[in-house]
Amino acid sequence: MFPEGEYSAKAPDTRPTARILLVRDAAVQPDPLFGQVFKRHTHRGVYEQRTPDAAALQALRESVKGLPVHVGLVTRGEDAAMVRHAQIAMDAWRTELVTPRTLLESYHVLRIGPKEIVQHRDGIALNTRMVRVVDSLGLFDRTQASAPDSSEIKGQLERFNAAIASTPAYFWLSTTQNDRRTQLLTGRAYVRAQLTATAQGLSMHPLSQALQEYPEQAAHHQAVHQLLGATERGHTVQMWTRLGYGPAIGPSPRRGLEAHLAKA
Ligand SMILES: Cc1cc2nc3c(=O)[nH]c(=O)nc-3n(C[C@H](O)[C@H](O)[C@H](O)COP(=O)(O)O)c2cc1C
């Protein structure tokens, strides 16, 4: 990890995150989670009503053993906590959408329709008929933040809030440290947890808005750290996700391996 040193706490730089050595070794059994890699997708839609069962939740807890993270889980039945999770997630999402600067950050990486999606293979892919039509008519100006009461923002909030309303469980990872190495290992933990969820038929959808550190989110950042017991333990919440059963969905576009490798 960080073979040329860790980035500062302020911002990532161009130094590599990791050096990876691929060694063929017939004696090593692949981790069974590899079998889930091509099935794992981020599901942002409405989930089924049923609550994840205890065995699935236990598998999630065990999946990150040995990594420096604390796992949190809450399900239907713990209704007061569920209501708070839902409220903070919706408030934070709204803040992101009505803050012109953060909304434009997303607009700048929107890929609308098959042509843009294939061309970029990253960012936020939108391919519904409605959005494509509006865009092709020149009615969607991606250089201007939509007004909070516009149909775009109202529609996004409605879809998000419906997804939240359907959510039967939330999952989170917090850490005592917040250095780059811990962040990287948390990424590893999240991948392991999501692959384990996939093996259990479960989907995850990160809710990162309240975890972000820009001033407009400060109240939600504080609220979620309080709710998850992170404030009292001095933890940083690194990932917070919805968790539930959703219909199968296809893969997101990818830029491919070459785009991520440092040239020697
Ligand atoms: C640290 C981190 C935070 C993320 N937060 C969000 C989020 O808040 N909302 C969201 O829709 N996607 C979020 N994503 C993106 C998705 O989880 C996912 O990585 C991406 O959309 C690729 O799709 P896939 O998981 O289907 O391959 C986040 C990803 C990472 C690595």
C-alpha cells in the first residue's frame, strides 16, 4: 500500500495507491467471494419489504474480520433508529441537490444516452427515455444548477425518498483512525461486505452525502455520526449504505484496467 508514501490528509495526489504483484500459485485457493465479482452491482432502486435474515447479517459481520473496521447494522423492528436513518439520508440528499456547487459536480459527469455512456464509461449514466428526450430537445442545461423546486430536483427527491421508504436495513463501517491506509483497508472491507451481501442475495447502495465534509452537510454529518454511535467513540463513519433485496440489475460501465494502471 502507498509504495511512495501516503497522500496528505488534505487531498490525493498522483502517487500510486498500491503496488500489485500478480503471482500464479496453484496451491492457493481463491477466495470464494471472487465468484460474486461479476454479480455485484449497486442497486439504487426500491427494495423488497422483507428484512435481511439473521444468518445474512452474521455473514456480513464476519466478512470484514481482521480489517480495522467496526460494522454497524440496523433493521426493521428497531423502528426509532430506522426513522432517523431515513430522515438523515433524505435530508442530506436534499442538501446535495439544492447546493448548486455540489449538484453541478454531478451534472459535469452525467452521461446521457448510449452514445455518451459508451464514450466515457464512467460518471453517472442516465438512460431513461424521458431524460434522453429532454436532453435531445436541448431542454436540460447541464451547466446550470436546477432550481430546488424544478421538476428535475423534485423527481430526484421523489425517487430517492421512495427508495429510502422501501429500505429494510442499513449497514455501516466506522474506524478509529482516518489515515489513508485505514481508508484503503476500509475500501477492502466494503468490497468484501458487498460481495458477501451479493452471495446472500442482498443489494447495497451507499448513502455518502451526509458523510461528506463540505459546510452545507455539517449538520447531517454530525447527526449521522451521533446516530451511529461514532461521535461518542471518536470514530469516523466511512461507509453508510442501504441494505435489502432488490431485483437483478445489469453492470455499470467501466473504463477498463488500462485506465487505472500507472505506466512504469
Ligand atoms: C466511497 C464510495 C462512496 C460512494 N457513494 C455513493 C453514493 O452515495 N451514492 C451512489 O449512488 N453511489 C455511490 N458510490 C458509487 C457506487 O457505489 C458504485 O461504486 C458505482 O456506481 C459503480 O457501480 P456498481 O457498484 O454497480 O459497479 C460510491 C462509491 C464509493 C467507492
